Amino acid sequence: MDKEKAQARVDRIHAFRAELAELESEGALVLPDDARNRLDVHHTELLRRLASEYDVDTSTEQKQFSLGMRLASFLGALALAAAVFFFFYRFWGALDTAAQVGILVTAPVLAITGVEFAARRERSLYFASLLALVAFACFVLDLSMLGQIFNITPSQNAFLVWGLFGLALAYGYGLRLLLVAALTSLLGYLSATVGTWSGMYWLSFGERPENFLLGGIAFFAVGLLGQGLHSGFKSIYRIYGLLVLFIAILILSNWGAGSYLPYSYSVIENSYQAAGFVIAGLTIWLGIRRHWSGVVNLGSTFFVIFLYTKLFDWWWDWMPKYLFFLIMGLVAVLLLVVLQRLRTGERQVRL
């Protein structure tokens, strides 16, 4: 059992206790006193053991504190990374080459040492996550500065090295935020590499949204088919991959000039609009089938975005504005009715 499964067990215990109390108040189920006492003792001991071994939240108040700590950890990491960046550029010119190289080599090593120390002292990993993000920022800055010092020709391979470093930290300590940073770096590498296949200079890969499609598909496939991933990482791969895929398609559905396809802009845009509807619908279906709420929400969100974008293209220029927004509101009501029927049907199937 890991921390995520332990937290899920704690949540189920609280839900069971609440439902049991409701059943007893309704007179539907009343346990004998000895059975109720044994159950309470068992749950209390189990909660104590899970809290001791996995540092899980055993109350609503603790969950609220944990959310605040995660936010503070993220903001603190951004602030410390910015401090490191501006410190380098403030004093960099006053140092000789040997001192510069020494600082660049030492900084990420010290940060990783801090990550290891924090991870051993704190199971919740808030301080470890903060220091890991600082280590990642130091490593990114190090490669950039070393390349300038030794006049190394820049290439997209830097994204690959950054991504592998981030993956090592993420998997080594189970840090989801580091996984997102690593996937972003790997996305840059894959997108730039795809761009170079067409003869494009690697730094111009952002000019072609289709360069990002391969990375989005690859990440989603890892989350869908990957085995042995760290607990909780599969959902990140799925959501991140789908988000990249949908954003690229959304841009291309409104900007045909950014496509490699040798067709007119209108054909390209209409094709990607149709693809967006189909992929969003399939995403919703897959999310419902696999009980992935995040995937369902993401698919529903982009389905609505694609729909509203298309309605805007069709009607905004010639339709009175009050009528346009009235129709948009009616479409929203229609979507609510459809989703409610799907939700009711799913509930009947599960019951």
C-alpha cells in the first residue's frame, strides 16, 4: 500500500461511518453494541496506523491544511527558483570561469542533497517537493550557462536532458509536480525534433502546433497502457497528454496557416474542428467507461469549447448579439439535459 491508497482507505472509513450513522438514525440497520464497539476499535486503530505509517489526512481540517501546504510549497519553490536565477545574473559577471563552473556544478548537487534529507525526515514530502523544484531549476540554468561558457551550440537535446533529470527526481521521490515539469521538457524535445524533420530550425517548433501532437499522443498512451508506473502518475500522463492534444487541435481549428497540410486554410480548420469534436466525444466515452473523472471533465470542457467556437464562427458576424447569446444559453441547457441523461443511465447500469 502507498500513500494514495492509504488516503483512499481513510476516506472510505469516514464515508462508511457517516452512512452507518444515517442508517441507524433511519432505523434501517442497527448493529449490536459489541459488534459496533469492535468495529469502532478496529477503525480507530486502522486510522492511527495509516496516519503513522503514511502521514495521511484523517480529518477534513487536515485535508485543508494539506492543500494550503501544497500551495505554499509550490509558491515557495517558484520564489526560490527565481532567487537563484536572479542571484546568478546579479553576480555572474564578477566571477572567473573556474568559480562559475564550480557554482554551476555544486548548486544542483546541494539541492538534491537537500531533497534526500527532507524526504528522509518528512513523509508528506512538501519540503522535498519544494527543494526538488529548486534542484530542477538549478539544473536547467546550469546547462544553459555551461553552454554559454564553453560556447556549445544549443539544440533541442537540452530539453531531453532536463526531462530525464526531472523524471529521475519525480520517480525517485514520487513527486507529481516534478513529473509535470519533466513532461513539459520532454514535450519540448519531441516537438522540436518533429519540427527539425521538416527542415525547421529547432527553436521555431512553436510555430507549428502539429509538432505537439506526437508528444500529446505519446504521453496519453503511456498513461493508458503503461504498466508499473508510480501510483498516481498514470492520471497525470493521461490528463497532460490529452491537454496538449486538445490545445494543439484547438489552435489548428482556428489557424489553418500553422499546419503542414497542403490544403486551403478553411479545409484544414474544418478538418481539425471535426477531429476535435470526435476526439472530445471519444475522451468522454473512455473516461466514463474507465471511471476516470478527470478525463471526462477534460473531454467535456473541450467539447463545449469546440462547440462554442464553431457557433461563434457561424453566427457572430450576422446574428444580433442578444439572439446569439440566447442561443448559446439554450445550447448550454441542451448539453446539461444530455449529460444528465447520460449520468442517469450510468447510475442505472451501476445499480
